[in-house]
Amino acid sequence: MNAIEIQDLTKSFRGMYALDGLNMTVPQGAIYGFIGENGSGKSTTEKCICGHLVPDRGQITLFGKPYTDAGVRAKVGALIENTGCFPASSVYSNLMMQAINLGIKDRAGEIQRVLKIVRMEDNARLTFKKCSLGMKQRIGIAMALLGDPALLILDEPINGLDTDGMRLMREILVDITKNYGCTVLISSHILGELEKIATHYGILRQGKMIKEIAASEMESRSQVYVSLKTGDDKAAYDLLWRVGCNVRFEEGELRVYDLDDTARLSAYLLQNGFAPRELKKHKIGLEEYYVSLMSKEAV
């Protein structure tokens, strides 16, 4: 069963289409990276799934049921735009107010559970306004996790975080899916971070889904290349081309594609009188794939 299935989702504002026949599938248990430029329709899609916006047409199914079903709605937690916390209240008090609002019975126990998940057990009494940006984002996730949802929808939760904050957020999201069985839909512009945790991707452009792909499939498609600099790159190019290497001049450097054995390449160049000044192995990942896909769509 899929956690989310969307068919022909359309939403317009004053005659302008934010979503234009969007189709989307999020497998249960996935960390689904939702990608697209500003204005592509990511937040609108998330708001429609959460019931914050009513689509013009289309179908949204969550865990096999219509998204308007009260039972399935209770399985959805979301952090979209901001946490909605009271600045002068403590972390614990904000969570307690939300727990009361959700009608949770064992409120104290549930608050301790979500604080542990987001690594905030020792900061429960801290006033919200004194929390760092990373802590506020984790508090927002804790709020969304109250009631043990099966689906978590997060809009740009890692933007603005420092390196440690992003690392901690990655650990939390992986923990949520592996140990708590939650499906995560996460939008982000930081593709390098998303690539470290996502199991699936959906790429939007102008309100339409242009590509859905599993991380495993992208991994199998990824190209490896070696960038190198020598004393005479043109002559080195001619040498490598003559022996059948997939060699190109790109971005002001010499690149040899589909080659893993850098030691062998270096030794071959040395044997033929070329001492590499620089030699690095690269892998074309999510960001390069995204840029390439956007370029093709723009044509």
C-alpha cells in the first residue's frame, strides 16, 4: 500500500495554476524528497494533502482512503511554514497545548516520547524564544509527531541550519522511518543533504510532476568521472581518446567518464610523460541530475 497517491491534482489562484494535473506516488515507509524551484507547487501540494487548501479537482488518497476521511486524517502530522508555538511559553507547555488540542490521553507520556525522538529531553523547560533555529525546527517536528502519525509532512525543515543541525535532523528523520514506521514527505532546496537520506524523489516544475524516481535507480544511473589537470591537457586528451577513453573538455577541465580506477589512470599518464597536477574522482548525484532534468524541460 502507498502512503500517498495523487491523481490529476489541480489548484489555481485567481486564474493562475499552482498545480496543473499533478500525479504523485509516495510508497509507505519512504523518505520522499520533494524537489522543485520556488513556485513549482511543493507547498501547495503539501497544504492540499493536509487539508489546508481545497483543490479545484483531482484525487488524494492516503493509505488507501480518501484524504478527507477522519480516521486517516488523524494519521498525518505536518510542519509547514512555522511551528505555531508561543514564544514566551516553554517547549513543554507548547507541546502540552498541542496534545490537549489533539485530545491525547496520556499527554505527559506522549510529550516525553516525542522529545526523546527529537533529542530535546533536556530542553523541555526552555522558553521557546530562547531556542536556536535548529531546536525550533526539532520542536516543530515534535509537535507534528504528537499522536504517533503514520505520515509526516515537512516543508523545508533543514533550510538555514548549520552543519551540526543538518546532521542531527538527518539522524532524526531516518530514526522516524526505521524505528517508528513513519513515512516522511520532505521538501528542501538543499539537495546534497536530501540525497543522504531520501529513498525516493519527486521533481516538480510549474505544478506538474516531471519525474519520480527511487534513490536506488538514481544510484544505478549515476555516472562517475575523473577530473584531471596536466602540463598539456590537449595532448593528454589526444592520448586518452586514442586508447578509447570517454574523455571530454567540460567546465574548463579534462574529464574522463566511467572510470573508477584513478591509480591506473595516473600510472598510465605518467608512463606516457604526463604528470597529473590534479586528479579527483567525482560522482554525478542528485543536484547534477536535477539541473540536467530542468534544462531538458526548459527546452
